[in-house]
Amino acid sequence: MDRAAHLGKIAFQTGLLVLLGPLVTGIIQKLKARLQCRRGASVLQPYRDLAKLLRKGTVQSDTASPFFRAVPVLVLAATVTAATMLPVLWASTGPSRTPAGDAILLLALLALARFLCAIGALDAGGAFGGMGASREMTVGLLVEPALMMAMFSVAVAGGTTDLSDLAARRGMLATLSWQAPDLLALFAVLILALAETGRIPVDNPDTHLELTMLHEGMLLEHSGPGLACIALATHTKQLVVLTLIAALFFPLGLVHGPGPLAVALAMVAFAVKVLVLATFLGVVESSYAKLRFFRIPHFLGLGLVCAFLALALRVL
């Protein structure tokens, strides 16, 4: 019974992340529009875009292999699987926990989704898709090691890489008990989140200029339901990254006991944390211009250095 209840909680939390992913994107777009003195589209516009794509047909390149059609589904599956490992509402579910929840496995699944997108872009044989895949993998090469080091710095302090246990243990610490490694790791993760979610100054999710696209360049050959799957995976990944930051550094408000009131308070706390982090993304995008591609390593290098220092201070 306990195991079934645990699996039910995982399914509920995963469904929450998948369903709210497009809404978070809509909120960021609305915030950017307001900061730029525009009215902007509705926060529900990403849902309308997904519904429109699902109704459209699929156009595929003649040079693409049958594997090309499976890429969007695999990307969405990897992203949703990563979402199952996050403590969204419940910090811990007792001794019947499943092995899922390891931070290293979560980052590996996000890297797998990026790799599958790049393979699909190369499989189509388009010039812009290949260029976007090359750039995306270059950014991933800079982001993933730094994100791993920031994760390890928090895991060393918590004594585990299980995200549920890590959030539960950090939730018992006082806010003023933060140390220099915590601040360095948080600063590094916030920088890396801009790249991991494809935001300015690293990438521009709203651009359609072929010479400046990174993630969007890999999606040019996809259409219809396949493009809808990748778009939903992108929305979900963005919320996964924000939830990961909240679980590692702001695990306040998670449910530690039974009761509908505790769950309701946890949902409110989760909404507040995601809204604050989404506001951060929107403000940064409205305050800075996109960097030239050859300047991006310098920007991400700052996050890499901060993550390395955070881990070094924990180990030494």
C-alpha cells in the first residue's frame, strides 16, 4: 500500500510539472511583454500553440530515416522521466521509496534529451539543423559539467544525491545557516539555468533568424505532432530546471506529513518559488541582449568557476 501511494505521488507530481510547463512559459512571455511596454499574448497561448500543432499534419525530409519520427517521442519521454525524480510537493515518502530520484540520473536524462534533439537535426540533413545541433552540443559541453559540480557541492553537504532526501535535509536548516559554497552554487546554477532553458543572453527562444538560433535551429525539420512533443518537452524541461533549483536551495514548504491542508500549502509554496524564478528569467531576458556565440563560453565560464569553487570549498 505504501509503495502504491508513493507511485501515486510521483505520478501526481510528474503530471503537475507537465501540465504547468506551458503555463510557466506563458507567464514569462507575458512578463517580458509588460517589461517591454507591450500587451503581449495570453499566458495560455502555449497551450493553444500545442493544440494547433497536434491538429496539423507532418512533413518529413526525404533524407530522414525512420528514426527521425521517433525522436520527438523519445525526447519527451526522457524529459518526463527526469520530471519523476523531483520532490515537487513531498520531500520524502518513507522507506518504500523507489530508486528514482538520483540527481546524477536526472542530469543524465536531460543530457540524453539534448543529444536526441541533435541527432534528429543531423538525421534530417538540413544545414541549419546541423548548425543548431553543433551549437547546442557546444553549449551543453559547457553547462553540464558546471551543473554537475554545483549539484555535487550541495550533495556533499547533504550526504546524498537523492533529491528527496537532500531537499528534506536542507529544509531543516535555518535560512541564515547558508555558507559561501551555498551562495556560489546558487549563483552558478542561476547562470546555468539561462543556458539550460534556452534564454537570453545564451539563446533566444523567440527568434527565427537562422544564423542566431541554437535550440530552435534543431526544430526546423519537425512539424505537426512531433513538433508539439518537442515543444512540450521544452516547456517541461524549463519547469524541471526551476523545480530543481527550488529543491536544492529553497526546499521550504514541502509536505512532511499527511493531510490535505499540508498539500495545499505545499502547492502554494511551489507556485511562489516557481513564480520568483520565472520572474528572474523574464527580467534577465528583458535587461540584456543576446551574446554573440563566441562570447557565450566566457559567460558560462563564470558559472563553471563558481561551481568549481563551491565544490572545492566543500571538499577542502
